[in-house]
Amino acid sequence: MGIRTFAGVYRKLCKNHLDKMLAKMSLQENALLAINFTGDVALVDTMNSLPIFIGEEDISGRLWELAGAFDGSTLTVTIASSVQTAWGEADAIVLSVTHDILEKPMLREILVIPSGEFYLVMHNAQFYLKKEFRQQGIGRACLAVEAAAAHDLEFTKIVANAANRPDVGWIVWPKLGYDAVIEPDVMKKMHDELVAAGLSTATGSLRISDLYDSNNYQLWEKHGAGCIMEFDVSALDSWSMRQLGTVINKEDLL
């Protein structure tokens, strides 16, 4: 399957999921009824930032995909210099999405990380739906559209700081394909249970995905915490991409 075909399949899966979800609902006046992913997004460029190029390719027409922006939303593009990241300072293209169903603007940053020439990272900085629109599969649909585009455009990963307790980002995001090395303090808490499960207890050797794949994810739910997580879009067969593809087709909604 070609890269662009894969991206199209992901978008089709998202649309089918949303159509199925909406068919179950009997809402009359609800902004959710307008949700779709066709690029019908108002693009605002207050800093004359457009067009946006990656190498020689103009990606301006695909910014809505990288933002995971649904139809009817407004996407504002700005440029930020010398943003502090885990890789040092980097320039960022900031994508801010507003819509009636969002509690706060959805923020995405395209980071150009110097490494040899450069590599591209999406930073999902903020995503808060209004309470009445949560647990309806909207988050997974936004992520799927973003991941397909990021892979297509040869990004390396999507990173996010998963919210800690009492929020549930640290539990939900790994189910959608985000992953991280389990920190030593968390490893210590689950040590005895890891031994009983026959899993490695060496510091730095165990990832959240290892718990998920070995049917021990309950250990993360019990002992885990908020942390920086990564979604690998560098390959079609990465754990992240396969996990998200599986979750999209599930009946239970995240």
C-alpha cells in the first residue's frame, strides 16, 4: 500500500467511524453533527506566514490535516522562534484550532529539529473537548488524520505531554498508540508485579507498549503517571500506527 493510499484509508476509516457514531445519536441541535474531515476549515494567517514549505514542498493546503482540524473550525497559523523543546531550541509553526465543541483551542506545533540536516516533529500541545463531547471517538479521529498526514510528509513522530492525575491523558493516549519508556520511579512501584508477570525490571528497558502487548496494561493504569509520550509516524508498521489502526475499528469509544 502506498503512502498516500494509506493516508486516504486512514481518513476513510475516520469518516466511517464518525458516520457510524453519529447514526447512533439522536441529537437535534449539536455541533457534533457538523464533524467531518474534508478540509472545510477557515485558515487565518495573521503574521503573513503562508505559504509554509517543508524543503521544496508547499504544505499550506495540508495544515488542517496536521492539526487534525475538523470541518467548520478555524485554523490560525503563526510562527514562533526559539521554542524550548526536549531537543533544545527549535523554530515552530504553531497551529491553533478553534471550534464550538472545544473547551480550549487545540494547539499543534510543527517543530523543525536540527539533527544533521533536520527532522520534523509534531508537538500536540493542547486538546480539550467540552465535557459533553468527550468519549465519543473525536480524539482518535483527529489523531488518525494528523498521523496519516505526518507520515505522508515524512515527519518522525508526534509528541505530547500526557496529563497527570486527576486527568486521564496518561491512561488514554497509550491506548491510541502513544508510547514511552517507563520511568524508574514507576518501575519501582510495579516491580513485584513485573516479576510475577515475567517482564523485565531493568531500568530503561520497559515501555508502556510492552505492558499493553503482554496484557499487563492494568499495571500502567494502577501505577503510571503523566509523562512525555511519543507517537511513531516514521513507518507504516510502527507500534503506534498499528495500534491506532486497530483502535479506530473498535466499538468502544475513547
